[in-house]
Amino acid sequence: DIWDLLSRRWSLLVLKNLSTKNVIRFNELKRSLKDISNTVLSDRLSELEREGLITKKIYPEIPLKVEYRLTTKAKDLEPILQSLSRWCERWDLKK
């Protein structure tokens, strides 16, 4: 269920960070999310991909290059994420 997925730790932050760029690579995303482990980030990305919110493109290079982007379905969430960010700023909840 989408509520379970979105309520998991890091899910909304992953989506929010993906929404700031057209395409983002794993390590770039990890750097933007302080304290997230590789395992948890990988799990969240897989879950979001299974739900059709992000796509993953793998380039057969050495080292392996993987890019993530929001799907059209997830882009519909962007105004909601922006509103949530404004709400957090208004109530000083970004700590």
C-alpha cells in the first residue's frame, strides 16, 4: 500500500531529492541524504521503483553507472512535496 511505502523512513526524502534534478545517480543521492546507509537507500529505491514512482537506468560500464528519475506518476506528487516543505519551514520543523 502506498501509505506504508511513503511512511517508511527516508521514502519522502528520497522522492524530494529526486524531484530536485531530472536524473540523479546513487552516490549523489546518498550524499544528499545524511546518515542513510547504502542498504536502506537501495531498499527504498527498489520499493519506489516497484510502485512505479521512479525508474532506474543501468549503463553497462565499468564502474557500473545507474541513474534514477521520477516517473510521471511521481512528478504529480511534486506540488504536495513542495507544500509539505513550506509547511515544515513555516513551523520550523526542518532540523
